[in-house]
Amino acid sequence: MYIFGYLRASAHDQDASRAQQRLKAFALEHNHRVAGWYVENASGASLQRPELMRLLNDAEKGDLIRCAVK
């Protein structure tokens, strides 16, 4: 199983990648590999999320998507 990490911060002064270490630890703990990281800073009110759309296009049935939204 592949794990895809989606990291998003809702404000430009926040750092979406801060949660990356926790997601890496989750993958290691469950003996999985992170297939890719998708990081963006976008408001929760906006539906313009190119990294999320790229993630959904890359993932296949049975893959795990872990999200960290700040």
C-alpha cells in the first residue's frame, strides 16, 4: 500500500510542511512507504487546490491518503 501525504495550511503565514514529520512517522510505524508529498497553502474557502487534484489523479484504489490541514 502506498501512502500519499497531503499537507495544506489555510493561511500564508502558516507552514503546511510542519506536519510532514508526523506523517513520515505514521508511515514508518505501519511499515508503509510515502509515495509522494502534495503541499499547498490555500484558504479553506477556496476550491482552487491544484496539489489536491494532482494527488487524487495519482492515487489508485487501495492507496491511503493522509491529510494534515492547519
